[in-house]
Amino acid sequence: MYPAAAILSILCGEAALIIFYFKWIPSPVFLPVIWVMGVTFAVYLIVHLLMLQKEHKLQISAPQWISNSYFWLFAAIFILAMDFWAWGKMEPTVLGIPLWVGYFVLLSAVQTIVMRQMIKKEN
């Protein structure tokens, strides 16, 4: 919507790329491309919001999905499905089947129940 936001985000992204390329700043944790994209996006968003505020068009309100209980239930199921606490583990097993298989069957059943309730509520 605002050319200034796009131009500044490109310039700042290119500057970040040069900074990481010459290793003037180390890239902790993530690859440099993640930081470059973060800088680019942040600059675009900040400039865009400043331009909106300058024109008195900035209206911030909470999205409707924030108050939706199904969003939070599905978000919790998604996070539990990451199962990061058991990554790389095959033990313990029951009859040669890892216990995580049962965990995901149970998680899938919970997701199915939540989906059924959500559909039932809408009808």
C-alpha cells in the first residue's frame, strides 16, 4: 500500500544480507536468511504502521478468533503433537511398538472429538 515501506524493507534487508555475508555480526541460533527475512518484514510492518498512523487510519483491535475456544483447543493439540520431549527416543516399547504410537492415536482421538463437537455446535 505504501511504496516507502516496501523500498525501506528491501534496503534494510539488503543491508542485513551484507552484514551477515561479511560476518560483521554472527548469526546465532538460526541461519542468516531467517534474520534477514525478519529484518525485512519488521521494517516493512513498522513503516506501514507509521504511515497508517500518520494518516489517522490505524485501528487496532483483537481478532475474533482469539476468543474462540476451538482455536485454543486445536492450538494445544498441535503443540502436543510436536512431541519434542521424546524426539529421537524409541523406548519404551510394548510388544515391539513404541509407546509414542499410542500417544498419537490418543491425540488423534481427542482431535476427532473436538472436531465433532465443533461441527455439532455449528449445526
